[in-house]
Amino acid sequence: MTTQNSTGKSNGMATTYIVYVTIMAIAVYQVCFAMMAGPQPLLMLMLALLQAAIAVMYFMHLAQERQVLALALIPYTIFVLFMLNMIWSDSFRLLHMRPH
């Protein structure tokens, strides 16, 4: 898998390796920081979002797409998360098999 920059030249696997190393470095930092300072949910969530954004941008090739596509995906993602939130409350009711 090779990637091409704006001039059409291929940069080989260098970008892929850099992305892998970056994601692994963030993961190691999360584990070490959680062991030393205790888990801090906000920091861990932000680092996980950073890892997810890097993975989506490079491994799903969203970085090479037009910005309009990325901006169009944001409302759809918010809509799906909102609709999932409607279902989650019902799953708690089913866990105890009784109404709220």
C-alpha cells in the first residue's frame, strides 16, 4: 500500500509506519500514565479520540479526501450517536426486566 502526495509522487510505506508508531506511542503513554498517576477519564478519553482520529485519517484515507466530505460526516455521526442514546436507556430497563 503506497500513498501519494499532492504532486503524485509515492512516499512508500513511510507514512504508514509513522502513523503506527504514533498510535503505539500514545497507547504506551496511556498505560504508563494510568499505572503511575491513576486513570484520569478525561485525559484517557482525549487520547483515545486522538488515536481514533489518526486511524480514521490515515488508515481509512480520510486525510486524502476533500474537506467537504469530512464536514458532511460530522452531522451524520452526531445523529447516529444521538439515536444510539435513545436505545441505551431502553437497554437498562431490559437489564432489570422492569419499567423505570
